[in-house]
Amino acid sequence: MGFIKEFKDFAMKGNLVDIAVAFVMGGAFGKVVTSFTDGIVSPIIGMIGGADLSKNMYQLKAAVTDATGKVVTEAVYVKWGDFLTAIINFIIVAFVMFLVIKGINKMKKKQEEAPAAPSSTDALLMEIRDSLKK
């Protein structure tokens, strides 16, 4: 039972739970970014370049058919448009994460700068000190 209790303590630590929540949120955010890139960014780039970005590819080998027209081997493509779309997704996610971390660090810095309120004993001692200075 000691092993199970030790595992439960480990699994319920705040850091592990935070990581699990962040993982789920990251997956959902990744889908939002992919949708944004596929639905908005790629068509805009496609308007400039003339085609949907994710559909761009380079054919390495043509499909081979037999005498009846049945495909024997499929064509081989380098799908560089999909790769470029994935890079755009990564850049968007990395930029948003940079902004989030920057905001968190700024909030932490403000918390560190704020002086802690003195305890009642400290306040009383400060009053006595100020009285003695007069």
C-alpha cells in the first residue's frame, strides 16, 4: 500500500495537476490556431500567391497506371504547403506563449514589489520608535 500512497501523493501534487491542465489547454489552443491558420491565414496568403497555401506541393513521381486505367502506384508529392502551414502554426503558438509568460512574469514582479503589511507587533514597535524619536 505504501507504493500506491506514494504514487497518489505524487499525482496529486500541484505541479503535476497544473501540467495536465496546461497540456489539455494547449491541445485545445493548438486546434484553435490550426483553424485560424487554415481558415484565415492560408487563404490570405493564397490570394497573394494564387493558391491555397496548404494545397501547394511538388510532384516527385507521377502516378503509374496499367492498360485498363487502374492506378498501379500512387503519385509521390512533397507537401511543402502543409509544412509551411505547420511552421506558421508554431510561430503563432510560440508568440502567444511568449505573451502569456511575459504577462505572468510582470504580475509576479508587481507582487514581489508590493511591501508586505507589517504585523500588529511590528506596527506597535514602529509606533513606539516614532514616539521616541519625537
